[in-house]
Amino acid sequence: ISSPLRARQPANSATTGITERARAYGIAAERVDGNDVSLVHQATLRATAHCRAGQGPYLLELDTYRWREHVGPGLDTGIDRPAPEVEDWLERCPLRRSTAALRAEVPDIEEHIARWDEEFRDETRLAVTAAKAAPFPDVDRLTDGAYGRPAGAS
């Protein structure tokens, strides 16, 4: 979990990365900045059109970054990643970038975001409350929906 991608992938990811591997099998593939909402949207439209036209599968490799620890709410700095690296990726936050891009078109974007944020927080609070109130599943149902086992199967 702590190894950087460059330590787990071949040295030249431009020719041996996921996108290139998919292309080697004849699969249409594209690598996109996953932190740019507009680019992701455009790439998704291309991929969807390709698939709907019956041209086969389409792989989208979306580059992004995990800011937080694997377990816990803290930023993943100091131990696994240098703080400047994390800070650089935080500056590329897709929400911040798309908000900045929309400011000219939607002057009250901050109000929309505040409203959406509160709606999402309310939804999350309700989901947590419902989960805490729900009974634990029976042990014999713990794998329902996992390993190809249909929910409710015995």
C-alpha cells in the first residue's frame, strides 16, 4: 500500500502502462487526467459512443491520486508520501478545478455548492443512522451477493 506506482510498474509506463496493454490486445484505450471533470466527461462520451456503435470495449485510464490514508481520515503525508507531492495533487482537486471553471458561467456557484454539500451531508447522516439502526446480518448470509452467490441464496 505504500509503494509508489513507479516502484510497482515497469520503468517506461508510456509503453507498458494499462492503456498500452489494452491497445496491445486490440482494445480501444485512452488515458485522461482524472482530475479534470471536463476531460473525463468528453472521454466518457467518446467511450460510450464507441461501445454503443458496437465497436467493442473501450478502456479509460483516469489518472488521479489518493490524498487520504488507506485507513483513517488523515492526509497521507510524511510516512508514505512527501507533503509537497500531496499538496500538489490537492491543488488539482477536481471539485476545486471545476468550480473555478464554472465561476464565469455561474456567478452563484458557491451557493449551489454549499446547498449540494449540505444535501450530501444530510444524505450521509441518514445512511449512517440507518446502518447503525439495522440489525447485524445472520452469519449464514454474510456472503450474500459475493462470490457469484445471489442475495438470499442458501
